Amino acid sequence: MFNGLFDLSLLEYIFLTLGLTHITIVSVTVFLHRHQAHKALTLHPVISHFFRFWLWLTTGMVTREWVAIHRKHHAKCETESDPHSPQTRGLSTVLWRGAELYKQEASNQETLERFGKGTPDDWIERKLYQPHNFLGISLLLLVELILLGPAGITVWALQMIWIPFWAAGVINGIGHFWGYRNFEIPNTSTNIVPWGILIGGEELHNNHHAFGSSAKLSNRWFEFDLGWFYIKLFAYLRLAKVLKVAPKRAFVAERPQLDLDAIKALTVNRLQLFSDYRRRVLKPVFRAEIRQADKPLRRLYRNALRLVRRDAMLLSDNDRQQLRDILDHNSALDNVYQFKLRLQKIWEQQASSHEKRLEALSQWCAQAEASGVEALQEFAAFLRRYSMTPVR
């Protein structure tokens, strides 16, 4: 019986499969996601076409289809029009039938026309990659049969399910259902784990939804984005150029009062601002009240903390009523929550000028300092330190 040109051990088969699927993961996160869908970087034509060829060979995905579906997910996130939201379709459906949802949406010409603009449209895309997308995976099967014999079928099968499971299932499913959140934005995206290794950084899904056009998905010091590592490597080799990353906060040592520089910096970094408020004010004040509360109230206060941290658009009517009932019986918790709502309102007025925001936030800081709440007083001082450029 023909066993292929290469006779490998079991361990060698495992490493080979992991290596091949890893290249596919890098192709998806760097080329399809960050380069094509969000235009966060440019790629040299050589490496860009390698990624296109590799994805045609190992997944059969059409660039325009993937990009259009992903852009629609961002535009319609958590609504009935979202192609793969576990909030509307159920976690089990997205996790185990993500590939089916992808195929269903790929057949929607309106989606492709509206959201698929700017993707490759050259001769090879029109004549080979798009109309004959299953030819690549068939060719891969033949090559792996010749090289590996019957074991090649197993390697090929794993390659075929790798992206549908990890990208279409895990990221689109668990990445909107379970994990931690750095940024409270009006969708349920989460960071599954802080180390984006297995899926090339896509594990940091909440960070991505907060800064969709950023080439770098990690945000906090302990997070690691493997896709960003490859982008930096490609940039060093002059095969890539980073166009956009999430804004990075800068601070001055101290500032006696707010000025326009601080307002501009806070506007650019408003998502980090509310993340700071959650960590520096809400969490310590709520935890202090939890420690002091009787046992029956502790669970209620913990639940209230979970609710006040969420974006208001994600709260159900029942959540709002439950939160109101708890806060009505604890003035300390209600106080810091109301300060959060007033702070949000300053930035919700999109047409507001920097001067008007300066006036409103100065008043907010004055009230925070007069509140007698140490966490609020310290946060007001912290806000004044935001700067567009750090003082060296």
C-alpha cells in the first residue's frame, strides 16, 4: 500500500498539521482581517498574493465574501442583521454551525455589493480564485495524498475544519459570549483570553471591536497579540506598513486645571477614559460597599457592579429595574453611577466643541472633588493629566 513520499512519525504529523494551520491563521488575521477588511496596514504585493493563494489552497474562502461578511458584522453587530451573533442566533448555532451561517450570508448579493468594496479584483481573482474556489482545496488534498499517503486525508480534514471552527465558531461565538472586557461598548464582544496565540490574536475580540481599524489587537500590558508580532516582522522586512493603531494615552506629571490639550486627549481616548473610570472609581467603591454590607446584600451589590459596568444599550428592562432598585437603597453606589452617566453624556454630544466639553468637564471635576468620595477626587486629578503629547 502506498504510504506517501514521506514516512513521518505521529509527532511529526502533529507538528506538520499545526504548522500548516498556523500559516492559515496568520493569513486570515493579517491579510483578510486587518489588511483587507479594515485597511489597518498595507502589504507588499508578493506577500499579499501569497496569502491569497494560501487561503484559496487551504480554505476555499473568497476574499470579497469574507470581507463583506465581516464588515457587515461590525455594522450590524448584535442585531437580527448580524450574520453570526450568538445573541440573536444562539451560542450553539454560531459555535457549531458557523460555517453554514457564513455560506448563507455569502450568497447574499446585497451584502457583497454593499460591504465588499475595495477587495482584489484582478484577473486571477476573477478567473481562478473566485469562480473555482473549491479547486484549491481539491488540489491540496491531492498533494497531501501524494506526500503523506492515507494520513494526508486526516491532515487535510483538520485543515478544512480549522478555520470554520476557530474563526467562524469560537471567535464569532464565544468572542461575543464569554471572557473579559476592557471596553464597555454597545456590543457583547469579549477578550476570550489575554494571550492571542492559538488564533493569532483574534482572541482579543473586545479590543478589536473597540478599535476596529487598529492593526494591533492587544491593548493592556499583559496582553499578547501574535498577529501583531508577525506584522512587525513583515514591517521590519519591508513587506508591510502599519497605517492605524489604537490611540496610546499620554500624560503630564500634573496639571492644575483642565485645558484644551487635555480635552482633545480625552476625546481621542474616550474608550480608555471610561475603562479607567470603571477600574478607578466603580470597582473600588462597589467593593468597599460589598465588604461592609450584610451577607444578603453582597450578592445584590456584586450583580449591580456587573450591570453598572455594562454599556446602557446592553441592559434589558429587567436589568434596568433591578439596578434601579439596588441603587435606590445605597446612595454611595448611586452617586458614583450618576457621575458615570454624566461623564458619558459629555461625550455623547457629538456636535459639541472642545470648548463646550472643557466647560462641562471642568464642572464635572469640580463636583467630583466636592463629593467627598476619595475615588472620585483622585479620578478628577487623573483626568487633568491626560495629554496629546507627553512632557519629556
